[in-house]
Amino acid sequence: MESDTANAKNFFVLKLFNSRKKKSTELILQSGQTLNIYLCGPTVYDHIHIGNLRPVIIFDILHRLLLHLNIRVNYIQNITDIDDKIIIKAQKEKKTESEISRHYAKSYWTNLIRYNILFATRWPRVSNYISQIQDFIGLLIKNGAAYQRVGEVFFRIEKNPEYGKLSGQVLTKLKEGTREITSANKESNHDFVLWKKTTVGKNWPSPWGAGRPGWHTECAAFINKLLHGQTLDIHGGGNDLLFPHHENERIQYLVANGRELSQTWLHIAHINWGQEKMSKSLGNVISAKQFCQKYGANVLRYLILNAQYNQVINLSEELIQQATDYIQKIKNLLKKLRFFLYMNKTKIVVQNTTPLQQEIVANLLNNLNTVKVLFFLEQIINFLNRFIDRRENDKKNFSETINNFYFILDLLGFKFTLPTYNLEIKLLIKKWQDWRNKGDYIQADKARKRLQELDII
């Protein structure tokens, strides 16, 4: 389908930086269609940190945009509930692996709620897909791409010219991959494990002996099962997954199905603390829960959206403070605006589509340009503050601007909780008005102070 088709009604062009093509490529979307997207989910052995949340929040923006365009989203996010790290944690805490994985999976989902992140539609877990993973490995053996050695199964990469094309790796100069085992059973050190022989921790019987799946084959097997061997529209995760994890996923899928695993590969840059990557191994992580308790979920969302998704964020106390101040500025305006509308008995007519809303959507379709959308938000905030303070008389644009204000907050996933105007609040506001009108400024000031304490003004 040519790009010109997007000019037709209900067609849209979504541009994203595609890691496989090393440039931005287009996806043609049509209102009402289903889009298949996959985000590599957590290995549930610990609480997540804010760096882990960056890809999830970027995919949340993508998810919200697609829903706004009336696209049905088949959004898959896996849970790795079998891993050496989980086994080590279980042994250390004298618990079962299932207890550890359930606890930290629940912690992960709690953080999604905490940060107002829309849930995926499907959550495949490794422990629920063992037979499907074994079938997938069997298919790779049958195709000659994998081989069995002493109860283990490995994928041979050196005979496949497609290997390395996603990450740009040259086969003769491959760097060693994380989580990959060294084994005398391998034909080549670069081959990666599909089925790991082990009697430690959870293991399952298989045609090759007792063991458990290799990390790189899990996601490929999930996608193979859930999409029936078809190609994803978008697959993504953090930059650190590009090689070897996604490279290894892609090559397995190509061999198994004769087609690409994903049309678009979307990789999200890291969050650094200063100039160092935020990671548990360096001990410089801030847990998602701690950050939310100290600064609030909106602050992290703003920090992430105020940078292009494929650019590193160098976090600092100063940057966090700037974001905190900005979020407070939005909240202050929300309170101020609601109070202004209440006092003036003004009702705002909901406008579903304004010229600026169309421009906002166009910017998100263009490589998820959240930075430009936040620029529009700043202009809106300034206009509304001027109008409420009677430094702006443009009544014609006031209602439209309010619509645009709420539209951006909703589309970018910001969530603010304000106290309701219950009977007590309404009576207090009336008393404050009456005392002001009567010139009883002492009582009026007391009422105003109380309204401030109640977070009304």
C-alpha cells in the first residue's frame, strides 16, 4: 500500500525509527484495523526501577495514540517467570520460584497502575507456554537451524547470512551476549541456547532431557503461537535488548516461518544517572515505587516525554526539580481553571476535534514527537493563565483552548487527582464570596486560607 493512500479518509501514516532499517519507516494505518505490537516485559525477580519504565511509558503513548485513531491494538507483553536470577532470589529468600515470580509480577502490575499505564491485552508467561516453546524448538531442529548436544539444544548462527542484520553486528566480530552460557557442547561459542539442561530450580521433561527454555527463544515462541507465525507490526524494548536478545529472536523466527518477526523494531534509549547507565549492577537505580512516592508519577512521565525516545536521558536532581515544578504548574492551573469556571458558572462545550488537536496527533504520528506536543502544552498553559488573570480577552479561543488542554493531558497519560466540590466546599466558597462582598476581609481571608488548605485554590 503506497503512502499516498494515507490521504484517504481514516488512513494515517505512522513514522517510527526502525532499528532494522536504521532510519524512520512508515506504517500505514486504517481506522478499525488491528495492529499487533509486542514489548519485551520484565524478568520478575525484583522490583523495577525508573529506567525499566521508559520503554513501557513510550509504548503507553503509542498505545493511547492508536486507540485515539480507532485502531484495535493487540498488545502483547511477556512475563519471564523462569530465569537463573529468579532461582537465585528464591534460594536466598528460602521461597519457591513461583512465589518469587508471582510477588514481583504483582509488583510490576502495581507500578503500571501507579504510573497510569494502560495494560497490555495479553500477558504470556514462560511457565504457561512450555509445550509451545518445545514445539518451536523442535521446528528449528527439524529445519537444521538448531542442534542437540548432551541434553541441550543450541541455535547455530554461523551458517545464516541474515544474522546480525538487525543490530548491525558483523559475524566475525560478534561481541559476547549477556545471559549466554559457555558450553563445551556448542559447535561455536556464538551459538545460543534454546533448551538448557539443568536439575537446579524449576525444570521440565523434554525430548532432549530435563531442563528449561533459553531466554532468547521464549519471546519468539510466544509470538509464533499468538500470531500463528505471522509478522508483528511493531516489536520493541530497551536499547540493551537490540543485541543479542532481539537479534536472536529475529533469526529464529525467520528460520521457523520464512518471514520477518516484525515489520518495525522500536528501541528506546536508556536513562542515565549523570553520565552512567542506570542499572542494578551499578547500584545507581531509583525504584519506580520510591520515585513515585517522592516525586509523583507525572514527574517521571514528563521527564521521559520531554526527550526523544531514542535519545539518552541524563537524569539529575536539577532535572527532576524542573520537572516537579512543571507538573505543579499544571496542577495549579487545573485547580485555578476549575475554580474560575465554577465562580463564573461557565460550562465548556466538549470539542472532539480542533485544528490544534489534529496537529498534536500529526506530531505523535511523526516519530512520537512528544517534545513538540509538550511545547503546545506550554503555550496553552500560558494562554489560560493570562485569561483567568484577565490579561487576555480572547473569549472565542478560551473554550477551544480548554479542550486542547485536557486533550493533551489525556493523550499523554497525565493523571491528576483533585478534591471534589462537595457541599462543604461549595458552602465555604459561598461564605468567602459573601464576606468579600460585605467587606469582611478578615473572615474572607480565613475562608480563602481554608480553601487553600483543602487544595481548592
